[in-house]
Amino acid sequence: MMKHVVLCAAGALSLLASTAFANDRYQSRPPVIVSPDLTAPWVTQLSGGGVQPVVYARPMARRAADPRMEQQAYPQVRQVVQPRGLFSRPVVQQVAMTRPQYPAVRGQVDPQFLPQIVDYQTKEKPGSIVIDTNNRFLYLVMEGGKARRYGVGVGKPGFEWAGAHTITRKQEWPDWTPPSEMVAREAAKGHYLPARMEGGEANPLGARAMYLGSTLYRIHGTNAPWTIGSAVSSGCIRLRNEDVTDLYNRVKVGTRVIVM
């Protein structure tokens, strides 16, 4: 009985000592440090004054309208914000900015993909169409080593192709009947395409279409002009509506088309 009382007393003393130690340990609580940059999310650190606070970088102002041109023409660097007062530290190193290559900003097209007359040497006859899918350009061959160049969107990875065909049909504001393979492919991803869509501004084929040989491929317009210059289609060659209309008016059924 006496032994049991002694053990209980020892346990109580141990508990009291632990509580006192804990209270003593947290009498002086570490300070709450908040990020000095009020444009950043509020960040709380409970690590005490000896730890360097988190500093957020402020983005630089945009220098160009299109992000891909900005990346190529202006390799940007932004400087990490230097905190002041309580958080003063030596200036930290610069951090390079990276940007995704695509997509372009909605409604904007890289100026290099706008129509222009360029020098172009080829064995193809004037009036022929040559499509450079790697560089996203369509050339309408002209006399005297010149060509009218348009920017295009081309087949996405897995849908690239090359070959020579002729334009077998032309259509203004074409209807769109998605091929069964495309319907099945999109359905597997949870996207359900219409069996048929009337021509119009919302139609993916845009304002004009020129059909290539007996294939399912076309040179056509688009309802998404910001995709020009990108690999986004299922193999068709797309242009802005104003550009495909201009090209449509310059070529005839029977025009030779080389895709490379």
C-alpha cells in the first residue's frame, strides 16, 4: 500500500514538472513575421527573427503584345524585391522569367504570320501553293522569285503529314461534318462533337475551305485566329478568315498544293 502511494506521488510530481517546463518554454513566444510585400499572399513564419523572410518577385511590365515574341525578342529577367527596414538583407540574385511557348493571347496574332510578299526560291510554278508545316507558313508562288506568304496553323503532334495534292473543291462558309474517327477520339476525352454544323462564324472551318485531293484534309479558315502559328489541328491547314478569303480568291480548282 505504501509503495503504491509513493508511485502515485512520483507520477504527480513528474506531471507538474512537465507542465511547468512547457509553460516556461513558451513564456516568450517567437514573433509572427509577415511578408513585407503586400502584393504577395500573406505568409506567416513562426521561426523567429533569425530566419530570412520569404520575398516575392514582382512581374515586369509586358514589352510586347504577344508572349512568344516577347520571349524571343526580349529575354526577360526580373529582380527579386529588396525588403526594407526590419527585413533588410543584401540584394538577392536575379531570377530568370520563363513563359510557355503557347498559347498566344486570344485575339492576337504574331506579326510574322500576317500576309506579306517575300523572296522565295522554288521549282514550283507560279500559282502553286507550298506549305511549310515546320515554320507554319503557306506560300502562294509568284513570278520573279517572290511569294505571297500567310501564317497557318498545322497538325498537332501525331497528326503531321506531307504530300502533294490538287485543290478539288472550293466552298464558301462550308458546313462541317466531323469524321467518325475524330468523333470517337473526342468522345473518349469527354468532348462530344455535333454530327454536322452549319457554316458560319462559329464553325471551325471558318469563312472558306479548299479541299485537297480525295483526302479529308482542307485549307480552311478558323473561328480561333489566335491559334495561327501553332500545331493544333487534326491535319488540316488553317488560316485567319481574312487570309483564307484572300487566298481563295487567288487560286482555282486544280491548283497544285505541296505540303512538307
